[in-house]
Amino acid sequence: MLAAAHESGAAVALLSGGTDLVPALRSGERVADAVVALRRVLELRVRGAGADSLTIGAGVTYADLVGWSLSPGLARAARVVGSVQIRNTGTVGGALGSVRPAGDLLTYLTAADAEVLTASPRGTRWRPLGQFLAEGVEADGLVTAVRLARPGGPQVHVKIGGRQAAYPAIVSCAVVVDRVRHRVACAIGGVGRLPARMGGAESFAVDEVDWTTGTIPVQAARRFGDLVVEAVAGISPVLPVGPGESADYRCHAAGVLASRALARCLHPQATRATQPATTTELATDAQPGTARPSDPTAGPGAAGRGGGS
Ligand SMILES: Cc1cc2nc3c(=O)[nH]c(=O)nc-3n(C[C@H](O)[C@H](O)[C@H](O)COP(=O)(O)OP(=O)(O)OC[C@H]3O[C@@H](n4cnc5c(N)ncnc54)[C@H](O)[C@@H]3O)c2cc1C
């Protein structure tokens, strides 16, 4: 149907959950001569696990992923998307079709080195997420699945933004630790057109982790956040700014979210040289729902900004 509509020269829109497409059609932001609805294509709603990888169909909803124990990071990212209505209808394929700069799923998939499967009349092909985002999907094609490695360690997804049910995140962060392959991956969403990997901070963390215990020194966890701030400051601020959404705010929030996510994965340990006061400070940072005073997710306004997620 998609190929036929495309061949006829019609402007075609793929419809999955419709949480992004329907408002865009209603507002006139998108115009379509034909809509191809995918909800009843059951093959797209399958998810599965192989020996080394997890595959998730494009039609799988956030609600389907919320309780998926095989991928705690993915479940965590899905749990903090919008409201229950959005999670019940929004899909993986739609998230990849919309490419929101701070999209929760997109940020997590960036950290998880996901691959994307697309299909068109010319066949199917897997591409790394970065390549898929650069090239896009063919006009007569669609996303059919994503694939990621099975988790090899702790994974955390955190974000900050307006009221979660109504607004997407301003800044999102995913940290994925692989204790088997000794890897740390960190992606920040909401600081550029696409979520970005924090390569410098990742390399620094890999050298600092005690891989036997899966812990990191307190100072190193803090330095990790500083390195993320430095990296984010170097990204061209192409996103629109508004109250509480300035480049400086996004930068600061990225650093706090990154050090918090790393702390939740790697339980910072005080070294002998560390003063007791510093230990207390970071121990607070590692607790969900609490934060240092400079943390933008702290304070009376934090609940309203969705900071706890
Ligand atoms: C009130 C509200 C709150 C939200 N909160 C959040 C949030 O907290 N976090 C977050 O990340 N997002 C949030 N969103 C965004 C939204 O829910 C996601 O982007 C969602 O994943 C889109 O999926 P969908 O199935 O609804 O896509 P649709 O709306 O059906 O489609 C979205 C786009 O993708 C294309 N598309 C759909 N399926 C495919 C496919 N298989 N292959 C290729 N292209 C395809 C469509 O043509 C369209 O361009 C929110 C949205 C709303 C309305």
C-alpha cells in the first residue's frame, strides 16, 4: 500500500500511534494525501530476545516496554514518556519517525548503540542508529524494528522538563554500563538536533571504574558531569530557547543529570583522600529524588518540572 501510494505521486504519511502525526495533520504542519496505518500489522508488534541481542518491532508501544525485565534501561525510558494514554499508543517506530531532539527512547537508543531495520520494495537493511538518523527512511519505506545488545550491567535514564504528561523533556540523559566489556556509554538529548554521545566523559569513566566492584570514586563521578558540561557547551545550540531552556540551562542540567545517572549505575565510593563532607554531598546526589543545591532538578519547583524522573 505504501509503495503503491508513493508510486501514484501521493504525499503519504505512516500512522503508528498517531501521538505526533495526528496533531501535526490537524494543525496543518503535515499534509498527506494518503495515510497508511500500521497498527494492525501484527508482525511489527513483536519483540524478542536472542543470545546476545534484543529485537523490538516498530509497532511495540511504550506500555509494552514498561515492564520488560530484559532491558531495564529501555523499560525506564519508556516509563517516563508522557501520560498513560501516550504510553499506550506511542510506538518505537513513531519515535524514530519523529526524531525528537530530547525524545526519551531516542536518547536511550543512542546510548545503547542500537541498530535500525528498515524495509522498502527493494528489501530490508540494518543500519546503526547514527547512520539511520543521518540518512532517514526511504520515501516508500518504513522502520520495522530496532536491535540492541543484551544489557551487560546497570542502565539509567533520567530527564528534566515541564509536566511529564504534557511536554517532552528539555534535557534527557541515558547511561549504559557494560561490566562484561568494560564500557560506559552516555547520551544527552535536548542539547542539539539529535541526542549526542559524550565520548570524552565515557573514556574518562572507563579508566576510573573499579570493574571488580562496579564502583567509581566520588570525585570521578563529579568530574564525569563536568566533562559532559564541557562537551555540551561545544555543541551548536540549534534548539529554540524559552524560559528555563537557555543553552546555559541545558548545559548545566546535562552535567547534573549525567553525574546523577552515573552515580546510580556505579555507586560512587569515597577514596581515602576524600573529605567526609564531600562524601555526604555525593551520597545525597546518588539518591533518587534528592540532589545537591545546585542541581536544577532540586528545590520546590522540581516536582513541577518532572525532575524526579
Ligand atoms: C502530550 C504528549 C506528551 C509526550 N511526551 C513525551 C515524552 O515524555 N517523551 C517522549 O520521548 N515523547 C513524548 N511525546 C512524543 C510521542 O509520544 C512520541 O514521539 C511517540 O513515540 C510517537 O510514536 P507514535 O506511534 O505515536 O507515532 P506517530 O504519531 O504515528 O508517527 C510519528 C512520525 O513517525 C512516522 N512513523 C510512524 N511509524 C513509522 C514507522 N514504522 N517507520 C517510519 N516512520 C514512522 C509518522 O509518519 C510520523 O511522521 C509526547 C507526545 C504528546 C502528544
